[in-house]
Amino acid sequence: MSEPAYQHKRPCRSPTENFLHAVSPPAIAGRTPSTPAAALVPAVTRALTLLGRLADRREPMSLAQLSSELSLPKSSVHGLCNTLMTFGYLRRRPDGSFLIGPGVMSLAEAFVSGTDVVQEFNAIWSDAGAAPEETVVLSVLSGTDALYVAVRNSARPLGLAFNVGMRLPAHLSGSGRAMLAHRTPQEVRQLYSNSPLKNLTRRGPRDIDGLLKDLATTRNRGFSIDDQCIREGVFSFGAAVFDATGQVVAGVAVCINKALIGVDRGERHRDAVLGVARRLTQRLGGVPATAPSQSGARGHRGEGTA
């Protein structure tokens, strides 16, 4: 089978990835630092590495676990944890284990507020002077997750509440899949090399080959069509957002209660998400992607949500 043609040749990196690569030590970002190791402050490097490890785990870790995984003495880890707790970046559970603390939210909010794509997304609705007819979400890739950085909820019942900071599996979500579709098969395989695909409902890809097939369909079509993979009854269309360099920097999705999708099978919602993605891309100085096929939602099943 020949390799698919890619409209945008640059490997896409989300704003979240750009932020991590800019400020994180190699242990977190997985890169070789551009500055000599002697230029790094060891205590700051250890503290950021500890936070990164807890963020990756997404579950409590004991002092002994942190000491072992970071190859640091317990006394050093104890001092790091106490300092980070003082500033609210860690919290301790009654059993003595540690979790990420609420202090990191101010950093995340500062990052989100300074991200151009979020500002431009919000500006679209300010310029329109009206709320969207259906829920519209904006996400960036964060590892294998779609991280939601802006949300415009509609008054229509959906059965799923989206909030800024929420994470959902990118391979199941419409906005996440729209972004993944512009990565090469090699990049997708590498991304999921240590992360087996998980399903939240009975729908969605079961393995990496199935995911790659779905992503090829999405890329050729120009938008994602997602049917109840995150939540039963929730349907969505997604599209990628490009910056001036041609990189995918975000994904947008219009989310609909499937029971209210309408006689047009959602074609107006498809057009709506493509319009939002096009306007966002233009506001960022990019060139909107052209969709080879916009054949609507008919006949496409089991592909994701939001």
C-alpha cells in the first residue's frame, strides 16, 4: 500500500507540547536540551521532573515510589515534596502518598489565556454576538489525550458536560481524531507505542491498524464524523486548525445529541465545524485545508465523539 499524501508536511505539535518542550527538563519532555547540562539548575530540574512523573501517572505515588523512579534519596524527594506542597503544586493524601495540587491550575490558566488559538476561538463568538446553536469545543493534543482549552456550551441537552481542562482520549474524540489525522502513520504508531487503545463504549477503533484506517478516512474526507465513542447518544463532527507554518495546532468539534441531529443527518453541523476551523486557521495566518470529500454523515458509523 502506498503512503497517503499529506497536505501539511511539517510534523504537528500542539501548543501544550510546545509549552512542555520549552520549559521542561529532558526527563519530562523527552528531548535533548539545547543548553549544556551545567546551565540547568539541578533543584529546579528535579522538581519539574517529579511533577512530570506524577502528571504522567495520574495516580497517587508514595515517597518510596518517587524516590525509586527518580533515582533520588528519600531525603531529597521529601524536601522537594514539602517545597512543592508549600506552593500548592502538590497535595498529600492521608496515607502519605502525593498527587498534583491545585497550584498548577494557575499555570495552566496562564498558558491557555496566552495561547493565540484560544483567544481567536473566543473572538469568533464575540464577533458573532451570539452563542453557537450546538456545543462547540476547542482542544489541543497532550500526549494521547485531547485537552479541552475552550468550550462554548449550548442550551440544548447533550448528556455530556465539557469544561476547560477536561481530557478525553484523542483516538476516540472528534477534535482529537481531527488532529491525529494529520500525523504520519509512523508518528501515530510511536505516540501509542506504550499506550494501548482504550474504549469507553462499544464503539471506536480496537487496535492501532483500525485507528490508522479511521484517520486515513478522516484525512481524505477533511473532517471527522464521530458516533458515540465517548458517551452513548453524543455525536460530533471535528476539524483541524492550522497555523501560519502549516502545522496542526488545535482541533474543533461541534457536539450534538444524536436524537436531535435532524433530517439533514447533521450536514449543517458539519458545515458549521468546517467554518469555525476555517476562520480560526485564517485568523492564525494559516491556509485552510481543502476537503477532498464532504459527503456528509451518511453511512459512517462508530468513529468517536467530541
